[in-house]
Amino acid sequence: MTVTLADVAARARVSPATVSRVLNGNYPVAASTRERVLRAVDDLDYVLNGPASSLAAATSDLVGILVNDIADPFFGIMAGAAQTQIGGPGDGSGRAGGEKLAVICNTGGSPERELTYLTLLQRQRAAAVVLTGGAVESPDHQAGMAAKLAKLADAGTRIVFCGRPPLPEGDALVAALAFDNRGGGRRLTEHLISLGHRRIGYVAGPPERTTTRHRLEGHREALRSAGLDAESGDGEGGDGERLTVHGPYDRRSGYEATLDILRREPGITAVVAANDTVALGACAAVRDQGLRIPQDISVAGFDDLPFSVDAVPALTTVRLPLFEAGARAGRLAMGKENPPPGGIATIAAELMIRGSTAPPRVG
């Protein structure tokens, strides 16, 4: 049953005119009244009519691209690539016809903001929504996401995940393009082990993120396969757990976590960072301790962001095809490309071996 303006007014205990004023923002309304109206809108999941030009259509010309942090190249590259496919007809002519307005929604990593943006895009009858990067592994948030995405899909919105695994259940997706973070993490640590490294620190991302868990699982798999992550006799975790520090995906986290790991285990010979930005912080911490890279400690990252090859020494990392994935997500969102079989595609990760990893070779 469609929720009407009158339903919202009754729920908020105000007149329909007051609801209209709050939603249109064209008349001053008391803050307490405005809050009551907006709460009623959210509770009833009321969808505001879009511009008159879009009333006859199921969707508008708006496409939302959700990112955690547009200043992070990981998200900026994917969002920019998606926009190249969304912003025009794709024939390079510049002629009008088929264009959509791509809007970047910066969540700041907040699950609440993510849900809020989905609600706003629903009210604007968005033609498509592209969600980038790892998801928060919270049952409540996943349930909220599933409900929001189902409503969007029911209204005709095309939904694409880019660099993000599908939800456990209740998904209403065109496609999910998921990076092989687990496989990339495993191959990176296997490379270090093949060089003779046995004491390896790991600077992980936020523990509630799927990207963090998958990359860390790959790292631990490699350690266990090499017999380097056995639990101690008193039931405590092995080196993989003891030498892991979680933090945000930023340079400061890499710096502080690496110092912490060096205090815990001065004998480590390598540090794996959750991404390339974190790896830069790890490199700075290593140098500030008077140690050399890679002669004393090897450092590795993840993502192969543009600056990684210009680091000194160049950063060993795992390459994710961010631009290619973003462009594909944009095409899927626009209906320019058929979805992969089953709606899910795993995008391979490639190990890039550079100068930041080498010693110690023993025996």
C-alpha cells in the first residue's frame, strides 16, 4: 500500500501543509516539528515525488555512487570510472540522449549514513545505485541494507556492488563485482614466506569490514600452510593473531600500528599492510626506528594505488583493477552490459613484486 503525504501528517501529528513545507524546505518550520516530520517519513518509508518531468517514469535520471571516502584513491578511481559510463551515451560524440546525473555519496564509513543515502536516493527515484568497497558485517546493518535495496529494486532502481561481496540473503542486485581479497592476501604472504620471512607483522583495517576480514583470512591461510600460525600450548592465538593490529585504512594507522608491532616483536622481518596508504605509514615507522627497507624489514601493501610504484623503494603490493571494475559497474548500472552468470563475478587480484620486499634469505 502506497504511503501518502496525509499518512505522514497523521503520524507526525501535523497538517499535510506542514509536511510539504518540511520536505520542500521552502518555509520556516520549528526544529522540533521538522524532526517529528522527518522521523515519520523514515518510519513510514515515504517516497517524495520527484520532479514533474520524471513522474511519468518509474525512475529519474539520477544515479547514486556510494563511497566510504572520495579522497581515498581506492574509492575515487572506482567512482570516477563508473561515472565515465553513467554520464553519457558512451559513443564519444557528446550528443544528448541517454545521459544520467551521477551523484557521489560520501558515507565517511558510517553505516547509518549509508542507509540514509539509500533512503534519499529512493525518494529521488534513482535509476541506479552503485555501492563501492567493503561492507559492515553487522546483522542489523545487513538487514537494514537488504530492506532498503529491496525497496529500491521494487521501484525499478538497478543496484550494483563494486568491490563488495553480496549480502548473505535478501539481495536485490543486478550484479556484485567482488575482488578476490582473500586470494590476494594469501599470495602476498606466500611471497614473503618464499623469501624466508618467518616473523611477519600485519596491520589490518577495521575489524567489522568485509575487506579487512577477507584479506586477513588470506594472510592467515598462508601462515598456517607454512606452519607459522599454530596456537600456543596455553590456548593463545599464534603469531598471525599476536602480530596483527587493527585500525583505520589511513597512513597514521599504519605508522602507529607498525610501531606497536615492533615493540611487541623486535625480531620481525616483514610487515604486511591492509592497503597501500597504510603501507606508507608502516614505511615511515620503520625508517623512524633507524631500519632499512627491505634490508632490515620488508613492507608490502594492497590495491596498487597510483603512488605505490613511486614510493622509495617501490611498494610490493596486490593489484586490484579498480578502474576496470568501476567502469564495468557503471555499464551494468546503465544496462549497457549483461550481468555475470548468477549475478556475481569475482575479480582476480595480481601480485606486484617490487623493491620493498626481499631479505632475509637464510640457508
